[in-house]
Amino acid sequence: MPDPPQPHPTAAESWTADNGDGSFTNPIFNDEFSDPDIIRVGDDYYMTGTTMHMMPGLPVLHSRDLVNWTLRSYAFDRLDLGPGWRLEDGQDIYGQGIWAPSLRFHDGMFTIFANVNGFGLQVFRSASPDGPWKRTPFTGDLHDVSVLFDDDGRVWAVYNYDEVRLVEIKSDLSGVIEGSERVIMPAGNALGEGHHFYKVDGHYYIITANYAPVGRMMAIRADSLDGPWETVQISARETMGEPLGWGVGNVGLGTDLPAAGDPVELTPPPPADRFGASPLHQGGIVELPNGDWWGFSMMDVRSMGRTVYLSPVTWKDGWPFFGLPGNLGRSPRSWLKPATGHDDPPRPTWQRSDDFAGPDLRPIWQWNHLPIDQAWTLQGGRLHLTALPASDFLRARNTLTQRAVAPESIAQVTVDGRDLGAGDRAGLALLNIPYGTLSVERGGDGWQIRHYDQQRNRTATAPLPGPVARLRTHVDLDSELGLFSYSTDGGKSWQSIGEPLRLPYQLKTFQGVRFALFSYNGEGRTGGAAQFDDFAVTEPLADRSGNIPLSQAVTISNLADDSLLWADPHGMLHVAAAGSAEARDQRTRFKIHDRGQGRVVIEALGVPSPANFVTIVGEGMPADVRFQRESDASLFQWQDMLRGQFMLLSLKTQRYLGIDPATEEPYAADWPGPSPSRKDGTVFRWSQ
């Protein structure tokens, strides 16, 4: 009898944005999902995004609450458009392939418009989100396209960078109508790419992103497609407190893959408070049945890649600003779930681990470029990968990948190399540039472990008692480092190998770090087959149930200067300098009380009750944070930043509690949001 299916992971085991109390915490996914597009069909929501050189591609996800998502299908399983798609003849499509899709539903059909670099626009259609999908090449090359089915039956598309172009599409979606193309916003109007095209209450809106020099989101609108068009900025500066990370200086879009031994020039992060291209960008809006609107966008989060963020939308003067009233342009990291009418329980999107006992691979797996189906199989509860000839790991065929998970994730797999021959290498890797591999192979005197570090062009080996080993890699995507280790006793004990591998984000693969299973022959011939078993992913920080210290007495320090929150005898919330006498007294102790939906009130234990709750008065300026009886002005939405860090969003001002560390002012509740360094005075750390 076949093995029973593995249980789906719980929210305590794998990331989910749903906090289980009616609130959610961004990002929606804590792994890469770039260029999202979301639509509503009735009470259901669907999303797709960029998959570039990975197969299958264009995932179609479904949700009823915009927070919990499940995979329904991929728009294509395989796409073969030439030798580069197959890693043949020295060609590749790293960082190319499918980009920036536009998802639409019209006349009972789901349609995805997606441009393929070098091959033009492709149209994928299905009557069901579950497929099957039919691909039709489109006559024309529309970069970062968004499509609008207008009320009069005509179909329009916007595309291009900086200079926004409008073109009419034929009703059969086969191509553009000749002579219909025009420029609706000339270059030089602070616009960018990644357009999302809508018609709301008779008005036309295009939401677009720009990253020069700093990422942000713009909107343009007109009462008619003939214009005039006007524009405003609707989201800016929102980094969610995430700084930029490491990069690569000599490998990127348009460059060749580095050969073995070629240097990879790492570039360190810029100063922590430089925004760079990190703030929320490239997204759109979606309307709920009750008339609420929500925004979606992506953000670059270091070597994890780009992922999806959800923002409440506030309409003002006819513009859909991301953010809350009183704090437009900034988005909360944690907020109440959208009022869609459905409140699904927390459930991770992906089942990452795979024992290979089923008839198919888990849907999270994607092949790096087009695989050779005859060279892999699921057999006897194991994945068999034949070692195909390749000069190095990045050029290896049939490499099976899935995204690494932030902020930390650990992948391990058992590799049986008994059928491998000379020159065959099979194992576990971190797919990136630079990459790291850990393989089982035949050595001169028997079996060995081989670790290769592309960053240092360094190889380390260790003997194995036999052809079977359990391999492991641990990535910390906050520090952007990956570690490798192996076990010869089934995972009871582990031996580290190699040095920590730096994990930058680079534009050659244009993706975040991926776990990869590989098997290739480095001597130019087809070798034997490696057997992979029991692939398991664990996420040490996935369980966030204890991240808010509810009903606990804590001290709260400010990351800006390590000062403690202190109940000043004058009745204000102030600071006690680290190491001072005030920092040791009772007035630095606070108790966190649960008020539901991620909302808390904060009781000062050193202040006589009942007028001892942190409360916002006035406009929330310095000295407006006082100690009073609990009221609605005492409520804060807890913003979980992980690793014991958090912010407090006042429900009175819709802004954050904070101080300016350069002054001696008391606390205010009028801060718009955190800086990338988290050192601006709005981010705290709690301890018991």
C-alpha cells in the first residue's frame, strides 16, 4: 500500500501571514513571489507572478481572505522556446523567461498576459483557475503590460517604462490593432514600469512603480483614455524596517554566466538608512465586495528576493493611497485582515517537505530551466536524478529547486550515490551567484563528501564510510549567510564543512536564494543516477505565537539608543538611559494586556492604578503619550518585526510610538514608520 500523505504544515511550522486572531503580519509570503497581480472574481481572489526561467511557471493562487493562499495550478508545465531554455549550446535564460504577468477574468475566462524576453507577449487562457491552460503567442512585444477589458467591449493595454504607452488589442487577443498605439504620459513624469490598469467609477487609473533612484508607487488617472492624465505618488518610503543587503558587482542582466573559478565581486550593503530600491513597489489594488479597497505590492528583501505585501487603501481626493488615514503612503506591517466576508484559519501556502512517496512532486518544486523528463523519475519512494553532462552546477540540467524561506530555513535530504560513476556529483545546493554545493561522489579511495564554494573558488572534501549521507544547509536570510553540514548516521550528528557562504541578491538569476537538488557529470558524459529521499524543510522562527508577551511584565528598550521606556513622574512616557539609576527602577516595567486582533494596551507597573495605561492625547506629539485610565486612545496594534523586535501603532493617530534619539524629547505617537536601519526611534525590543 502507498504511504499515507504527509500532513500539511501548520502555522507553527511554516510561515503564514495570518496571526489567527483576525490580524495579519506582512509579508504575505516569506519567500519569493515577485511582480504580483491580484484580481477578484465574485468572493474569490486569484494571484499570479513572475517565474522567469523556472518550470512549471506562472502559478495561479487562490484566496478568500487575501491573506491565506493556496495553489490551484500553473499556467504552463513546460515551455520550450529554444536551446537557452534547455541550458544547451552554452546558452541560458537566467533572469529572463516569463516576467510581470497581467491576470484578468472576462466573459468566463481567466487570462494571463505575460511577456517572454526575446519572444514577445504570450497569452494563457483557461475557463478554470485549475486549468488546463492554452498558450497563444501574441503579435507584439509589450513589456510589463497590464490589460483592461473596458465597459464597451474594447480591450486596452498599457506598457513601457517611463513613457507610458496605450494600445488597443484585438478582440480575439491575438495582437494589437495597427495604428492604435499612442503615448498617454510622456517620459519625465516620474513614472516607471510594472503597470496595473483599472477602471473605477468611470475613471481610468494606472498604478505604476519607479525605482530611480528610490522605489515608490505612483498613480495616474483620467476621465477618458484621451486624457488629460494627472499623477500623484501613492506609496513611498515604506521599507517595513528592512535594509538593503549584499549585491554582486560583475554578474547581472546581460552578462555571461561565470565559469568555474571566475571571480564573483561581492558588494557590501550600503549605509543602513539608504532606501535604495527597497521600498514597496510594483503592485496594484483590488476592491472587496463591501466596497473596501486593498493594495498589493512587492518589496526586495535582500537575498530572500522579492515578496508580496498587503496594504489597506485610503481614498482621498479620488486617489487610492496605500496606508491609513493620517498616515498616507506608509503601510502597516500588521493590521486587521481584509473584511472579505471570509475568515479562513491560518494555513501555510506551501507544503515544502517531500518524501517522494507520491506519484508526483510537490507543487512547490520547480525545475531550473526545462528538464529532460527521461533523466528523472519517482520510483520506490525516492527521486532518481541521472547525472547529465555539465561543466558546473549553474549549467547542470534537471536541477530541482524550491525557494528558501526567510528569515531562517533549514533544508536536508538523504542522498544515495551507489549508482554514481566517476565524475558524477549529486547532492544539495544553494542556487545563487555565488552558489554553494554539497555532493556525494566517488573518491579515489572510496566515497566522499565534496563541498564547493563559488565565492572563494574553494573545494573541501571529507571521506564517507559508504555511498549514503544526509546533507543539510541552513540559511539565515537576515544575515545573508548559508552553512553546510552532513551526517553519516541518518541525522543524529552533524559535521560542518566549508565556510559560511555569502548570499547576495544579484540580477543574473534575478531571484532569491533557492534550495536545489542536483546530479551532473563534470567529465562530459552521462553518468549514473542518484537517489534522493526525505527532503525536509524546517523554519526555526515560523512559530510566532509567543512573539507578543501577553500578560507578561517586561522592560522595553529602544533599538535607536538602548534606552528603556520609562514612566516619567511628570506623567509622560519618557526614556531611561541604559545603565542609569532610572533604568533600574519600577517605572521601567510594563505589562502587556491582550485586547484581541493583535491589539494591546500597556500598563505601567510603576504608576499607581487605575490611571496607569499608556494613552495618546491630543495629536500625539511629544509629551502627548501620557498615563491615564484605559480608553480607546490606549490601544496599539502590535507590529511584529521578529526576533523580539516590534513597533506600536497607535489606533488614535494611525502612527507609531517613537522618539528622536538626537533630542531629549519624551515619546510621541506621530511617527510615520521605521527607517531601514530600525534605529530611528520607532522599533523596540522587549525582554522579561
